Amino acid sequence: MISAIVRRLRHREHYKATTIDRLTKANSRLQQQIEAQDSSYKQILHSFMDIKQIIHDTNKQLIYIRACIEQGQAAEGAGHISRILQDIEASCRQVATGNLAVDALVSHALSLAQELEITMEHRIQLSPQAKDFDRYDLCIVLGNLLDNAIEAAKQVRESEDRSIQLHIHANNKALVIYISNSIEAHGRPRDPKLRGTGLSNVQRVADNYGGHLKTAIKKGSYETVVVLPFLNSR
């Protein structure tokens, strides 16, 4: 009788401990998702703020340009217009794929890379199907990959050696994101198996889509490839 009671108590304690552990892990995953999404939204907001500032400043510049025209100083006005266009190009970086998440995140990354003296090359080709890809998941994947690449590249001592290459393309079956960034040659490159919260979130999204995440360390660079099949192609 006593042994039966002891077994039941032990079973209850085990069940309680298992439940607490499961809830703790679920809460941890949720917190990671929230942090990843918050980071992505901050990047998008930063891009919107850049655009808003450009619009606000351009209004003042147009007043000056109008004055130049009225005073017959067309050359001065034209030169001022050229400078405005350069500022707009530097801020927006001409990323206009039609996918708001891609445009905002890549534009912000290009702006940040320029500030950190990181050479960033990008090539983006999206099919009409890819433009409708879930923005929430895309922010998690692309936001984390860009964050990781910039964080690693800025650690490279010599500015001329800091670089990032971003390729995003899609066919009718899947969205493929490739990103390569330079790493500090004299430091200890991160083992692809030792993935932090960012890549764990990327892995989770890839798993949900039946896709995959692959990372590799090569001489002087760290490469990541994410393949996300479209739902109707599976």
C-alpha cells in the first residue's frame, strides 16, 4: 500500500517536472521568436525612417531649387538636384523588388555596411510567386542572416577585407538565399555546428517549409545557404 502511494507520488513529480521542462522550452522558443521578429521590425522601421527623413529634407531643398530657377541660376539648381539624387541613392540603395520585407531589410543592411566600411554586393531576382512569400518568416530568415553577416564582417581588422555577398533568387519551386561574409583571418571562425539563437530561428523556419539550412567555413569567409520551398510546390 505504501509502495503504491510512493510510486504514484513519484509519477506525479515526474509528470510535473516533465511538464515544467516542456513549458520552459516552449517559452524559450517563443522568446527567441519575439526577439528575432523585434529585430527585423526595428530594421524595417529604420528603413522607413530614412525614407521619411529624405522626404522631409527634400521639401526644403525644393524651395532652394525653385529660388535658383527664379533667379536664373539653372546650373546651381541642377547641381543641387544631383546632390539630392546621390543622397537618395545612398539611403535607399535602389532595392526595389516589390517585396517590402526584402527591400527594407536589404536597404538597411546596405546602409549599415556602408557606415562600417563593408563592401556589400547583392543580386536579387524574385519570381512573382516569391513576392508573396510570408513576410513574417522572411523577416526572421533574411533579418538574422544579414545581422550575422554584418556582425562577422565588421570584426575583420582591415576595412578593405570586409565584404558581404548576398544572392536571393527564386523559381517556381523555392526561394534560395545565399550569403557569404568575410571573417577575421587571425581569429577563430565559428563552427557551423555551434549555432546561436539567430540561426536556430532560421533553421526552425526552414524546417517548417520542408527546406534546409547549410553553413560552411571557407578560407576567409563564412557561407550560408537557405532553401525555402513554396507551399504549393511540395
